[in-house]
Amino acid sequence: MGSHNEKSHLPPPLDLSRWSRLPAVLMIAGGVAALVGAGVSPKEFGLSWLLSFLFYLSLALGALFLVMVHHLTDAGWSVGIRRFCEHLASLLFPWLALLFVPVLLLAPQIYHWLTLPPTDELIRARWPVFTRAGFAVVSGLFFAVWWLLSSRLRYWSLRQDVTGDALCTHRMRFHSGWGIVAYAATLTGASVLWMQSVQYQFFSAIYGVYFFSGCAWIALATVYVIAVLLQRQRILAGLLKENYFYFIGVLFFAFTIFSAYNEFAQYFVVWNANMPEETFWYLIRENRSWWCLSLILIFGKFFLPFFVMLPVKVKTSLKVMVPVCLWAWLMQFADLAYNVLPAMPQYHFPLASLWIPFACLAFMGGFLSWVFLRQFRSHPPYPQKDPRLLEAMGISLPEEENPPATAPIHGGRS
């Protein structure tokens, strides 16, 4: 009865039929524009493609983190969002791996160190990774780990829908256990090799944590928007309660603070150390239009969402939170651009060149959203036999139906 009342209080479902062709439109329009950009300026196209790739990579890695945290904490409330988080994480392989191929092909255009002789001490110290072959092998290793982790978690999750066996739960916990360690190592390595090394002279001890906080931040924003749509369309209306949006909002708020802390900590340490081989990175970003982008990130990525989400009730206000989440996508893209695009000499982010990174972003977005929707439609929208499903739905079993105290708790740690 409670579920029926909640559904009746929801606004009518949206007519999404007019949006069904949007992924194809984005792929075609973005692909054509990106090809034109590749012909106009190969180096600028290479950095723009890398930037767009890192944006979607951060989303998929953030979703993978949320899936592992769900299993490691044995959480009940996050059952409803687990399945589409698994679909987002499964974009890592083979789809994002395919989108990484142009980065490999254009690597000499993107990474200056591939065109330099190995006389530079910084390049020699990073041999053999800082070679064409080493770059490809290490990158392949990152994707192999992410494929193994995301595919195993998704496999056992889908098998649980069929069998309901406790073995599935234990396997997902096992893979999350070793996976969280491998995840931290590979995410850090990928952020340094693919993003930080566009200006290889710069180094930071917390660059991996900095990138991770952005991954979790953008993933939580995306999960919030998807959850709102699925509830509105009555796909998960009986499962997604108000507390879901509160918990996601609290985590989103927490990572807003955590991300800002990491970015400030990196700046504070580098600036106070006052070492020219580190401070040059920020000196570049304090000139021309990059200074404007720096201020936009300070106020747009931290102060604006922080003060908007500070009241408790706001976290469950969909009219407020959905625009904040959409704003977070723009801020995440701007933050990654702040890291990647200044590697281009004399590049000051003129409006005349903005169409190249946005063309790449549109093409990848259309392609990956098409893959995600196909996967979502091919499987049940939520775990059918998860041991925490009733808890997630807010249904309590009668006392006589509860297992005896001596038996393993269904869904708990036995």
C-alpha cells in the first residue's frame, strides 16, 4: 500500500520517445565535427579527445567504486542503484578501451616526451614506461584489471538474479576485497600516465587521490540523475525511497568537500615548497583565460554546490539537486580541461576552438549512452534476488519469519 501511494504521488512519466534518437544524433554530429577538428589541428584534436575520454573514464571508474563499496559495506540502501552502476562500470571494457585507441595512435601529438631523446633525466628515470611500447603495455594492463574486476562483479550479480545463491554474494565481496586495492593502484597509475604526464615535468604525491575524488563526485551526480529518471518512469518507483536520494546527496556533498580539499592541498603544498619544477604548472594556469577558469572552478566546483547542498532538506529536493548534478558534469569537464589543455603551447582556450573538445565529448557521449541503454534494457533493472532487497524496499519480515539467531543472517556476514 505504501509503495502504491508513493507511485501515485509521483509526477506523470516523461515522454522519452522524442529522445530515443539522441545517442545516434550525438554520434553522427560529434563524429563529423571531431573528424574536421582532427584535420584542422591534430595536436589540439588529440588533447581534446584525451580530455573527453578522461571525462567518461572518471564516470565509469566512479561507478565501479560505488559498486565495490556496496559489497564491502554490505549496504542495504544501495541495492536499488547497484545494477545501473554495474552497467556504467562495464563501460570500461571494451568500450572505453576502444575509445582509448586514438590516444595510442596520437600519443606523439599528445605526450611531448615521446618525441624527445632519452637524454632528459626525468624521461630516463621513467624508462621503460616512457616509451611508445611501455605506454601501450601499461595502459593495456590498466584496462585488463578493470575488465576483470567489472566483469566478475557484473557476472555474479546477474547470476544471482537466476540462482539467488549465497555464493554469488560471497564472490562479489571477494572480488571487491582485492579489487579495491587494485583499483586504487590502477586509477593512480592511469591518472599519472594519461593526464599528469601531458606536462611530464610536473609531479604531485596526491594526484591519484585528486583524480579519484573527481571520479566519485561525478559518478554520484550521475547516479542521482539516473535514479530520479528511473523513479519518475516507474521503473524503480517501488524500490527507490526518499532515503535513497538523501544518502546519495549526502555522499555527493561529502565528495564535494573532499574534492575541494584535495585540489587545495595540492596547490598549498606545491606553492609553499616553491620548487620551480613544480610551480611552473600553476604559473601557466594563472595566465590569460586559464586564470578565469581557475576562479570558475573555485566557485563553481566547491562554493556553489557546497552552499546549495548545505541544508539537510535540499538533498531530497529533486528540483534543486538535479540542476546541481548537471552543473557537476560541466565542472568535472572544466576541471579535467584545466589539467589537460594547458599542455598546448600558447593555448589560451579561445572560444573559437571550444567546438573540438565538445565535438569529441558529444561523440563519446552518444556512443556510450547507446551502449548503456542497450545493456540496461537487456537485464532486470535491479538485483532480483539480492539478500538485502526487502530491506532496501523498506519491508520488514514478521518476527516468526526471521531466521533463528543461531543461523547465518540472510545477507549478512556469515
